[in-house]
Amino acid sequence: MIRLFKVKEKQRELAENANGGPPVKKQSAGELRLHKDICELNLPKSCAITFPNGKDDLMNFEVSIRPDEGYYLGGTFLFSFQVSPIYPHEAPKVKCKTKVYHPNIDLEGNVCLNILREDWKPVLNINTIIYGLYHLFTEPNYEDPLNHDAAAVLRDNPKIFETNVRRAMAGGYVGQTFFPRCV
């Protein structure tokens, strides 16, 4: 039996090698989709994306968010994204690299955003996640917290919460926890 696919694959490899360059690495479906998502990004001016490992490593990147309203106005918060090869069937892993006093982000950088967990669907994209993260800073949610102390203060006394956020962003202690400056 003739293996047509093997013959076609061999012809393709020979054609690629005839160009004088090394064979081109085949992109996974996740990489192709991520490339499309990144090309179609429509970020607000207060958000930026960088590739610390270079543009060849699309699956790992960082997003900085600088809220222009709310409690976190003027702060800069850095998030790392790790995207699985089976993206979009699995949500990216997102961590906050900036230590922040926030009800929906714990002190280890874990983020409580429903679309990163139970509400993830393959039709969602990177743009949606970034807008979701931005929304966490403009409208923190005390009803579904990771940092229960911050959530309780936000719920019970928003003025004290605002004071705590300002102190943390300026580089100071809230309770027994030190927060590096992020303004």
C-alpha cells in the first residue's frame, strides 16, 4: 500500500530544506489560535502586553494593567500568562506578579476570575481575560474572595478599604503584610 501522506510530508520537508533554512517548527492549534487572538487584541490604553522570552514564545507573556479609575487608580499591576498547547479548550494560567491588597487576588498572586475557571469557554479569548482583569481593579468583588480579610473590609467599611489600598500601593504594611510600592 502506498502511503500518500508520508510521500506528501517528505516532499514538503524537502521543499522546506531546499530553501536553505532549517525545517520550520509546526505550530500547535493552540499556538495558531493564540497568534490570532494576539493579532486581534484591542486593549485599553491602560493595558500593555510584553513577551519577556521574545516573540518566538507566544505561549508565555505578561500583561500590565494601570487602572484609570477606582480604588487602584495610578497603580501598575503585572500579570503572567501561561497558555496551554490545547488552548482554547483550556483557560490560560494567569498569576498576578505584583503583590496587591485585593479581595479577588491572594498574596501568592492567584486570581479569582470566573472566566479563568468554571465559566471558561473556547469562544473566549485573551482580550476577554484582560478586560476581566481590568474590571477586577475598577470593581473589586467582595462576594467571591480569595483574600477574605480584604473582602470583609471592602464589604464592611469601604473607606478603610480605600485607605488600606493606598497604603499598600505606596509601599507599606496592611496588618502584618508588607506590600512593595506599585505606583
